[in-house]
Amino acid sequence: MHIKKQLLASFGLGLVSAVCFVPTGAIWLMFLLFPIWFAFIDKAQTKKALFGLGFCFGAGMGAASLFWLTQALMIDDGAFAWALPVVPIGFGLVFGFFWGIPALLCYWSRPGFSRLVMLAGTLTFFEWVRSWIFTGFPWNLLGSMWIACLPIAQLAAITGVYGLTFASVFWFAAPYFYKNKHLVAGIAATFVLVFVGGYGRLAALGDETVWGIRLRLVQPNIAQTLKWDPAAREDNLMKHIRLSKKAGQKQVTHVIWPEAAVPYLLNVDTDARAMTISAVPQGGTLITGGMRLTDPKSRQLANSIFVLNDMGEIKTTYDKSHLVPFGEYVPLRGLLPFDKVVPISSDFVQGPHVRTVRVPNAPPAGMLVCYEVIFPGRVVQKKYRPKWLVNVTNDGWYGLSAGPYQHLAAAQMRAIEEGLPVVRAAGTGISAVIAPTGEITASLPLGLEGVLDADLPRDLPPTLYGRMGNLIPLLMCLLAIGWAFQRNNDQKHSSIKDAF
């Protein structure tokens, strides 16, 4: 096949690969798509061809799997509609680059299994780079596909999601080596071993819960067009209160509201705080997202989480530490000709770091606002490990799209990696309680108004990944890349000797 046709085919394969992520979760399709693409990579002989093949596959994947982001640009009366083409093109370019460079580096490896090893090492390494460079965006990592198959996803407790990416390259490409029965059998054996081990882990860890805690997650399902409407502020707050006070089968101890649920400044507005605590059960606690005034003079705001008792006392707060570029602040403000998407006059103030806070009558909790939960290895304060993670979010920007499902999948993966339950309150869904194995023990569907009453799952001892972080997957990358380079050098030396 001519290289131009291979490039076009690679882009098409990348587009189709988007259905392998949730909500579709058709992982089996990658066992058909990936071998075809790797056949192009394995036979390519120039750097330009290798980069192009990797770029086109990644561009297709990025553009298709993140197309749902365009919905956020249509919320504010279409004020950002001009940027609609920027989303698929922009994320296509980003994903294309982070797939193109690993493919290019395969030039320095021998065709066949050595090239596959090189690809596994370089692709995993560049997915890690994507998680932190330019503030980071580790969304839809290759390994995250496995959240649709929890037994396989349990590997993340050891290697993190990056280790799943590393293994996935071998598993998905295995059909390409169908002539080498021993190699395919070896790769298949690792897959079976991981599946059986993961299945055993799921079966052995049971469903223990923390005694004396009954959570109520409130999902008001307020349309994004009304969320920031000044005329609807009081109605929005009263809706949260009404849902919080619904009768339940068991006594609720902790009520959790989503990101920016309170449309008033709770730390300075005593009247709003008096209204808010009517939602708190006697002796109970409210955990809610809201804007916090950090500086009365400059009127600067933080996107925060408040923890209040039934007396209206703010026991602690957490300010979001990883802000969304162009959503909560504008990088290089003054130089760029456009504003952020969130309709707040100034940029949000950034909190210092993720941290563990004390919650009345509950184990210490790690607080995460919105997309802070997508960052592997960066959701827990290491010196003070929490017993559970609270993730408040507002996915109303994205409507009934794939976005909220993919966001939920990221929360599930963090639960597995850290061995911690995740309690997720989302304004329009999907609210859920996630066990430390990534299993969803209770949830509310996307686009539904209601409350979710559930017990708090008990945490597990720190996982290997939780203790060592990304050291393990990065070591895997280093060993793979080094081995592939060495094999390539050995072949060159052998060729030189043969020439003499």
C-alpha cells in the first residue's frame, strides 16, 4: 500500500479507536485495529513515514474521542461557537504529536518484536509526558480503555494506568505476530495471568464499609445555562436543600453537593450560609463545592470545597490546585485575544496542592475538584494519606455526551491505583460511589435529578503504585527502550563484521 494510503488508513483507524473508550468500551476492536496500524509501523523504513503514521493514528483518536468537548463552547449563547473547529483539530494535533514521536523513535529499532518493545516503551513514556507538560492533560490514555474490563484494570494497583498502556501495546499488537506461535502464546499468557489475578483480587476484596457513615450525594441536574444565571441563584440553592432533606431509609450523616453548588460566597455571606445549613442533618456534615472569596479587596475567587457542620461553622476548605486552562484561567492573559469559558470576571486563584482534610465524624478525606481526578499519581497528599477521596464536579458543560462517562472512568482508575474509595458528586451526573477496586457500588444516571444514599466503602492498604507512584512504569519504559536500542546496535555490529 502506498504511504499516502497508509496515512489515510491510519487516521481512519484512529477515528474508529474512539469507540474503545467508554461509554462504548468496545475494547475488543483494538485487537483488530492496532495490528493493522502496527503492520504499517513495522514495515515503514523512513523517519518521515513513521512519524506520519503515528501522528495520523493519534490525531484520529484525539479528534474523535474528545469531540464531545465542542458542546461546552455552545453553552454561553454560542459565544465561543467560532472555536468549534479548534477542539477536534487542536486535540487531534496534540494526540497526533504524542503518538507521532513514539512511532518516530521506532526507527532506531529492528522490525518485528524489537520494534513493538520500542513502541511500548516510548508510547508509555510520552503518555506520562502528556500528563504534566503545559499543565498536563492525561485524558483517554491508551490504558484507560481497560476500565470497561475491571479484572484487567486491577493491574493499575501495581503499575498505574501507564503500566496498562505498556501492556496494552503488546496485547493489542499480538495478532500481527500470528506466524510466531510461541510469541503470541507468551503475550496471551500474560493477558490471562493479569485477568485471573485481577478477577481474584475483585473476588477477595469484598464490600466492607465504614460503620456509622451514611452518605447522601445530591444531583440537582441544573442546566448549565441556568447555573450562572443571577436570577436563578436562590432557586438553584433551594433545589439542593430540598433534595438534601428528602426522606430516606437510613439516617444520613454526610451530605455531598457538586462543584460550585452554592451560588453565594459562603465564607462571607452569612445569610446564604444560614440557608445552606438547613440541608444538614442534625449532628451531620455538608461537603459542598462553591466559590470562596480569597481577597476582599481584589475580589479574587477560588473554586473551592467547603466542609460545614450543622451549626453553620466552616470546619475546613480546600481550594482547587490544578486549574483548567481557558476554563478557569487564561494562560498569558493580556497576550491572547480571548477570555475563559467560565463566566467569572477574573481568573480563579490556585490552591497550593491537593491535600487531606479532616471531616467531622468521618475518616480524613482527600478533596478533588472536577478534573483534578484525572491525574495519575497526583490525587493524594503522600505525607497524610486519606481514607477516601471526594470528587465534586460539574459536567453540565458537556450534556449527554461521552465526556461524563470518561470522567467517571478516570475516577475509577484513580480508585484502583490508590486503593481508595472515591465519592463523586456531579451536578448533572454521573454521581457515584466507587470502591477501591474501581467497582461502582451505587450511581445516579447522567441527566437525572435525584439523590444517592450509600455507605462509604472501606479503604485498602496502600497499593504498590500508591507507594511508588510512576517509578514502576517509567522503569518499564527505560528497560524496554534500552533493550530495543541494544538489539538494534547488535544487528549493526553484526552487519559490519559480516562485511569484513
